[in-house]
Amino acid sequence: MADEVLDCKGMVCPLPVAKTQQKVRQMTKGKTLQIIADCASFPSDIKEWCSKTNHPLISINTVGAVTTAVISC
């Protein structure tokens, strides 16, 4: 279970990643954030963002149109 949850369902690119970045800035280093999004580009966007920002992507899972990602802050 993640320390914090960010629900981005209904948001379109680039909002889920922008909201993720805002939330991560508010969190303590080492905590985990679960992001839930239904934007079709979110899986590739969050992978790229994690790579560029050095925030480890712990897990990513897509069921239907909804993707849940867990990252480390």
C-alpha cells in the first residue's frame, strides 16, 4: 500500500503527470505515491517522467482503461 494516493481519473495529458509532479514536491523523500489515471498516454508518460526525474517506478498495472502506478518519492 502506498503512503499517498493521487486520483487523476478523468484528466487528460499532460495533467496526470503535472499533478504527480506537484504532489511529489509536497511529499517526504522515500515515501510512495500511487497514481490512478485513465488517460491513454499515462503509462508511457509516467514511465518517461520517472526516468527523467529519477523517481523509481515501483509498479504499473493497467486494467481496462485504468492504469495504477506506484512511484517512490
